[in-house]
Amino acid sequence: MCLQSAPISVPCTARHIICHTCCGEMKALLERKCPDCNEEFEDHWKPVKLEKYQQQCNTFFLEAVTQLCFADEEPPSEEVLSKLLSYVTCTSKNMNIFDTGVDPNPVFRSFLLQLMMKSR
């Protein structure tokens, strides 16, 4: 798997993983075979986003924010709080290195909001 973009699963029996960019190229070229096992798919196949991958990105992001922004006694700057609030309100589009967007999961957003409220 290349790491150009977020990983997705193709509809082969083994559920092999490719990146979202490679998937787009495959669909544009009307390719219907898994690049790993060569199993053929149906004509109008759809990739499957990896929910576990998104959950791991969320966990990493929340741990990093907790340690880097809220670990010491001093609250984060207004700029940091504004950026975090944009994730809570889903107005920020790019949260992670693969541009998968902000996870609308209410637990994720609630945790960020709780951290922000404790800091004030």
C-alpha cells in the first residue's frame, strides 16, 4: 500500500488495502481487479472506508492535543482554542495527514469540548 492518502479496503475476498488516491485511479481506469490478489470485482464496485483507521486517527489526535495543549497549568492560546473549536463545530475540513476530514463522532467532539472547558 502506498501512503499517498487514507487507506480503504477493496471488495476482494481478502479485503486488501489500497490508498484512496490509488482507488480513484483504479475507478477512473475502470479497473476491476484487486492489485494484490487479482480477484475481479463487480462492475460498479465501491471501496470501504476503514472505520478502525479513523478511530485510531481520532485516538492519536486526542492524545496529542491532550499532551501538547492541556498538559501544563497554563491554558492554550486563543488561536489553539479557536482551531479546536472548529473541530467541535465541524467547520474545519482537514484534521489529519490523510485529509479524511473531521470525524463527526459525538464522543470525539465532546471530549475536545470538555478539554477546552476545563482549561478556562
